[in-house]
Amino acid sequence: MPSLFQQIQAGTLWDFHGGIHPPVRKSITSRKPIGLMPLPSRLYVPFRQHIGVSGQILVTQGQYVLKGQALTSADNAMTVPVHSPTSGTILAITEHTSPHPSALPEKVFVIEPDGLEQWRPRQPLNIATADQQMILERIQDSGIAGMGGAGFPTHIKAGMQQPVDYLIVNAVECEPYISADDALMQEAPTTIVKGIDILCKLLNPKAVLIGIEEDKPIAIAALKAACSQREHYFVRPVPVKYPSGGEKQLIQLLTNKEVPAGRRPADIGIVMHNVGTLFAVAQAVLDDHPLISRIVTVTGETLLNPQNVHALLGTPVADLLSFCGFQAEPQQKVIMGGPMMGFTLPDLSVPVVKTTNCILAPSAQELPDAGPELDCIRCGACADACPATLLPQQLLWYSKAKDHDKLKEYHLSDCIECGACAYVCPSEIPLVQYYRIAKAEIREQQRETLKAEQAKARFEARNARLEAEKQARLARNQQLAAERQQNQQQTGAKDAVAEALARIKAKQAESIAETSHDAIVAERELKKQQAREYQAQKALKAATEQIGEVDAAPTPVSEDPRQAAVAAAIARAKAKKAATEQVGEAATAPTPVSEDPRQAAVAAAIARAKAKKAATEQVGEADTAPTPVSEDPRQAAVAAAIARAKAKKAATEHASEQLAQQEHDVPISHSDTAPAPANEDPRQAAVAAAIARAKARKAAVKSEGEEG
């Protein structure tokens, strides 16, 4: 049995499941030359025209740009830049209606052409000397993405590292009305073949298979002529059946290989590119011509001149229709794409992008609206027509029920949205619309699940990091503790002595602090005690001096001894009474705590002087008073001496008791004196002693009088 490659060389073709045969309606445009429309007044160039993310903006509003100048940059693998389709001024960078079924606004560059078509400097590559990396960078920098409808970045598919058995060129263009690729193959087959050569240099496949439908005889002949010098380039016409241009379907037609569910053609050693993409690759590498235009089929019965038009990217659909003589009908609908996989435009200002291959403006009779949706009759026609061998009826039920698990189980992701099931459905059920909505919901759910998983991964990573830091701290602390323990074992005795000395020093410091405080308090109390003793001694001395002066007063010689004694006793009593009153006044007077000792001494001297003066006056009066004749002078003198002795003794004992009481701070009792308070003032003691002496003298005088 011949091998697969031998069968392919022999021209063997296979078939795929399902498929339909709708009216082709291509002849009205495929046999006309490509039209070149004038520059539009405005170009709306979207930031993103491919599967992936948009690049970084390189220009600003109001900036003048040249033809082919990059407007964005490619900063990652899934980004391809966009370029200025012509020279002119950037009027705005704003939002505009997108060429998408949702019609959501997206960011665009609004360019006003100047009509000069001034190119930026270009640097073509020499394919013979350029390495693989340079070619891939040129393809990416030129903004080339798949032009067959998907828009996948071309440089990723062209730079695969996996072994490639077959490079398949998709020239089938199976959808009705569309003939843009047919016109391109008729117009530039040599450039397309040069693009195939560049991809073969990058991928090094075993063979190149060019699949093209049998209803394109002129394009088939042109490609065969262009490939005549290539040994392993095979042009393979395939039967006209929709959707033979689907990626998986064409692979099965040409190689009898099936792409597993959820896998890519590269997994089975096959890479596929559209003829429009290969033409753009050749222009980019050989001429440094970025992707700024493409051929668009503009057709429909409402156009006076339907044709294929070479349009700049960013051209509004309204300008294309106007160029082809558009005559709108009431409730006119305009479709971007073919009748099977296209979508109705909400606004004719939508621009042409890299994946736009057809603008269809049919009349109401040509493409009538679908009737009302009816209930499914379970005829099974949709399953027979499905080229992906799916079960459209079950997918419809699970789509309505939003059962995403079942949709995954029934391989909704393998649906190519060709519309064959809806085309054959007798109940007019828009099956593809239900599938698109379900796919969008699943993508959103997957996106949310991915976000949750990423958040969970970040949380777990954070916890792991914190736990690792905790364990590291514990290990470090344990290591330090072990080191401290080892050091303590080595220097244990020294540490014990040092700790004991430290404790002794601490106790000594505490004792010194306490001793210093107690010493200060004791010194203060001692000074107070000394001051009190000094004041008591001073008062006692003053009272003794006053009594001595009175006792020492002279007695006249001629006086009767008894009368003189009486007079002297009376004088002394009066003097002592006066002195007592003076001392009492001085004692009761408030003494300031802060009184100067010298002022106190002066005051005491003045008081003593006053007392002496009063005593002298009293003695003078006593000398002039009459003295009893019958009194015995000797007895009177003896009695007076006894009285003075008793008074002095009483004063001395009282002062001693007061001093002892102040020193020991306890009450002292005596047989001849009453108990005195511990805090009695010395002056008051002296006064009390003087009063006692005065009373004694008075008693002596009285006894002497009675005896006389």
C-alpha cells in the first residue's frame, strides 16, 4: 500500500463529514479586474485588528505621518502593530464603532489623507542572506496577521520549532459571493509563490499543498504556472462544497488527517496559511511594504457595479459602497463577510480591517430575512450537515439551559460557526447565534475562574512565604540560643562571678541611696534640736541674771534690818512680777520661723532692760515705804535667803527637766513640779520658774510679818 506522501503526490483527495451546497454567486465579481478606489476623506484605523492585544501608541494627535509609518509598536508576541495607510495628519485618537458583531466602540486613529502618498524610508531584505530571526521580526513589524478571517499573528505560526510535514495554502474561498482571493491569485500568482518560498525557508516542510476549489479555473492555471519550477509544490483542486475552506476540513480533504478535539494542526505536523497572508508576507520581506491594504469583495444586488476593490485599511464601508454605486433600499442591511459567517453592520462608518474580505449589500429578494423561530422537530438535518461531526440539537438545548459542563462535554469549542446547521434547519432556528452566546459565557466563566485561581495562587504563595520566613526566624533563634548556651558553658564560672558582683554593686548602690536619705533627715532633725536647746539655755540665762540683779540690789545702812528685808522682798516680788509679765508677753508673741537670731537677741536685751528698770523703780518705792519696827532683822534676812534658795533650786530643776524632755522626747515627773509638755518653750519655763520664786518670797515675807 502506498504511503500517505505517495498518495498525495498521486493527487489523491479525501472527504469530510457533512457540508452543504449553497448558491455560489461569485461570477459577478471574479471575472472583473480589481478596482482601485480614490483616497477617502477620513481613515479610521483601529488599534487592534487581530487575535491578541493592541500595541503601544507611537504617535500623538496632530502629528503628520508618512505612508507605512508605524502607529503602534509590538511589545509582546501576541501583538502586531498597525501602520498609516497613507500620508496625512492624525486628527484624533478616539473611540469609534468596531467591525464586530457587538458593535462596541474601540480606540482608532483618525487620519486625514493629504493626497501625496509619501512613503517612509523602506529597507527590503535579501531572502538569500537574511536569517530566520530577521525574517520573523520583519513579518511581525509589518503587522501581518491571518487574512482568512481568524486574524492570528502570522509570525507565531511561521516561527514554529516543531517539525512540519505539510504547509497547506488555503485558496479554497468556499463561502458564497466572496471572490477576493480568486482575484488576487489571478492578479499576482508570482508574489504569492514568493511568499510560499519565504515560509518554506522558515518551516522547511516536506511538501506544499495548495487547495483551491474547482470553480476557479483561471486562478488554478495561474498558480500551476507559478509553481512549475518547484518540485514539491502541489496545486490540488477540490470539489465545491461548503465549508471546504475550514482549516480542519481542508486538512482532511488534502491529507486524510483529523485534528484531535482541542488540538491544533501543528500538533499533527501541519501549518496552514491563507493566500492573502502569503501575498502580504512577500510584500513585507521583499519590499518592506507593511500590511496597509487588502482586496475586498463589494457585492450585492443593490450595487450598480459590484467588484473586488483594493481598499486601504481604515476605509469606511460607506465609501466602498458609494464607490460601487450603492442604492439603498428601505430597511437595507449590509453584511461584513459572507452570507454564512458574516454579521450585519449597525453603522456604515465601520472601517475595513485586516480580516475584512467581503461587504455584502443584498436586496430583500436576494437574501430575505429569516422567518420566525419555531420549535425543533428533531429532524437531525443539522447533525447531517455539521462538518465538525457535532450534535447541534443537543448543543442548542444546553445553550438555552446554560449548562456549560454539558456544552464542554459535547465539544462546543470545536464548532467553527460555519452556519451549515442553521442553513438546513426547517424551523429557522438561529443555531449559530445560540452557540456564539454560549461560547462568550464560557469564556467569561473561564476568565473569572482563572482570576480566582490566580488570586488563590497568590494567597497560597503569600502564606508559604510567611511560613518560610517564620521557620527561618525560628531556625535563626534556635541557632542563636545554641550559640549563647555554648558560650555560657565555656565561660560559666566567669559569668557567675560577674553576676554576683553585679548584684553586690546593685545592693550597695541601694544602701548608699537609702543611707544618704536617712542621713539628710537625721542631720536636719539634729539642727532643729540644737536650735531648740540654744533658745532654752538663752532664756534660762536671761531669767537667772534678772533674779541675781534683784538679789544683789544694795540696802541702805541706816535702815532697820527688818524693814529693809521686807522692803527688799516686796521690791523683788514686784520686779519679778514685772519681769514675768514682760517675759510672758515676749513668749506669747508669735515668732516667725525664719527670725534672725541677732534680732531675737536684741529683743531679749531690750526686754531685760525694761525688766531691770521696773525692778529698780519697785525697789525705790520699797525703800521709801515704812518698815515694821518689831521685825527681827536676822530672821527676815534668813527667811529671804531661804526663799531665794528655794526659788533658784526650783528654777534650776524645772529648766533641767525641760531640757531632758526635749532631748528624749518623753514626759518627766518630779515630786515638787507638775508634769510639763514635751514641747514647752524655754522662755515659758523661765517665766514659770520666776513666778514660783516670787510666790516663795511672798510666802516668806508673809511668814516674817506674822512673826514680827
